[in-house]
Amino acid sequence: MSTPDTSARQSTLRASNLALVARTVCAAARPVSRADVAAATSMTRATASRLVDELVAAGVLGETEPGAVAKRGRPATPLVPGSGLAALGLQINAGFVAVRVLDLRGRVAAETLEYGDFVGSDPHRTLARLGTLSARVLDALPGGLRLVGAGLALPGLVSGDTLLRAPNLGWSDVRPAELLGEDALRGLPLTVGNEASLAARTVAEIAPGRPGPFADFIYLSGEIGIGGAAVLGGEVMRGRHGWAGEFGHVCVDPAGPACRCGSTGCLETYVGRDALLAAAGLTSESSLAQLAELAHGGDKHASAALAASARGLAVAVAGVINVLDIPTVVLGGHLAHLVPALRADLEAQLRARVLSAQWTPPRIEAAGPLPAPGATGAAYRELAAVLADPARWL
């Protein structure tokens, strides 16, 4: 007869094994068979198959047509991440609001994105607008899709369910869940996070649970402001209070321009989108492609703006690399569009400023062209909770 302690241990072991199987399938670069799962997890085939069956029934895993897994004899049934569970990702930035629903395969089930100027906006009106968009997206979801959670990406300091401060929005002490409206979340608990930290997840993972090309990197998110995150072993470094990665407010020149945060000479006063365009003599309606084209054609104002941005980035990023020993730098947002124009100059300056560059030269990479990566990262974070404990969803 089982004792309560024995039953508890068995339940914990089963939950751990379910999570291990789910993570194994989701991390695979190609569909895998039940035998592959057994080999990768050191389980017996019978145990692995039984756990897979439970996860398939719950929608955590899915099956595809035989033939995707090349084996001799009878074709195995290939396993892939499930399509039955999804998460809601929301984002507010200075220039847009976005809603996106993604499943465990990383596929977008429904989404919408609206551009606007939200600098100095009223948080009640902006969050109500986002809530209306969210309700529309949820109404359009296909039947049979089960939502597991909701996340909101915001460009500022977050503590628990409160946005403490977002300088470029002009918001302080805002509790978003209270302002989104009743239909926006459909009863789902809302997890609030920093936009850049969540966007960095989309580089660390190309789909929920599937590692991206870089396990260790510094991420800079460029919009009107500059956000950032440091990622080590695929995990975002949070810091003591979860506020790590505010690279946009690293001072690159104490005598530099005033920043919305109240300091002077912050990185984003040189490489923020509006600051870059203004330095090049362009309006905020201009594109970064125009800036790069002008610089390539020898325009002195555009060339000077890019040179100043490279200097600012080199000062800020070199300090981070010297402290953290993470030499891969991924530029996202509008900065990703400038990588071809900035890479050579920026890497040269980093080689001069980074102590370890002789042995491991810093390299600059561009993030993929993903719209509203913070919304995607917010959904990824909710789906990561499913992979960590799929037993809750059986």
C-alpha cells in the first residue's frame, strides 16, 4: 500500500518526466519519434510512449504524418509541439500597440498591430485601446484553442503587476491589468514585463522551448528609446529587482543632451530613432533606410549621425562586455536596420575598447525582422510555464 509520501514522490517524478518529454520534443530541430524521446531522456520506450500519449491528448504535443522521421521498417509517428495550447502576448511601445496569440509551435493564431504616437500618452486611454484590440483578436481565434496565459511588454521598469516608470511613455505607477477592460484578458492572469527583456527571448528561442542561434548575447532594442537585456545560457539576466539591462540609460557623455529619464548623455539620446534622424537633418517621418542611403551617398549630416551613434554604442556596449564577458551583441528594432552601415565601425571600436577582444573579438548581429517582438516574447514566457509543468494542463 502506498503511503502519502510515496504517492507524493511518484506524482513529482511523473510531473518531472512529463516536463522532460515536452521540452525534448519542443527543443528538437526536426520532428522526433517516441523512440527518439526515450533515447534522449533515458526512459524506457513504454514509459516515454505513455507520457507522450498523455501530452498529445492534452494538446501539449502533436503528431504529424509518418515519413518526417527517417527510420527503417514501419514508419514512426513524428512528434511536434502541440497546436492546442496558446498564449496571449501584448505590447505597448512609444510608436505602436500590438496583440498576438501564439501556440507552442511558435505559430501566430491571430494578431493585430496599430501604429501611433504614445509618447506622453494617457495610460488609461492607451491601455483601454489595447484592451479593445485584444478583445477583437480573442473573438477571432479558431475554436478549440486553449489559452494558458497573457503577458504584456512595456518599455520601462516593472515590479510585479506594476509599471513603476516608463520615461518615453511618460507613465509612472500604473497597474495595467486594472485598465485593460474586462474582455481583454478573458479571465487570464496578466504577467507584466520589460519590453526589451521579453524581446530578447525571441532571439534566445526561435519558438517556445527551441534554442536560437545564440545562447549568450547582449540585446539592444531600438525604438524611440533604447532597451536592453543580457542573456546567459539562454536565460535573461534579471538582476536583484528584475531591472537589469537598461543599456539605453548608460551614460556615454555626462555633458551630453538631456534625457527623458532626468539624466544627461544617455545612450538613447544618441541612438534612439528620433535622435538619430534629427542628427541627420531628417524628420521623424523619415525612415532609417533613408538615413543609411544618405550616409552611403556621402551626406555629411547622415554620416556624422551614424558615426556618433557608433561611438555611443561602442562606449556603452564595451563597458557591458568588459563587465559581463558576453561578446556577442544583437541589435533589434530600428538598430537592426542599421547593422550593415554600423557593423565595421562599431566592431573596430569595440576591439579597441574591450580588454578580451584580442582573444574573442566582439561581433555585431542583427535580430530578425519580427514586428512587436516584445509581444511575442511575452507569449513565449507564458508558454514556457506550460513546458515547465505540463501536468497542470492534462
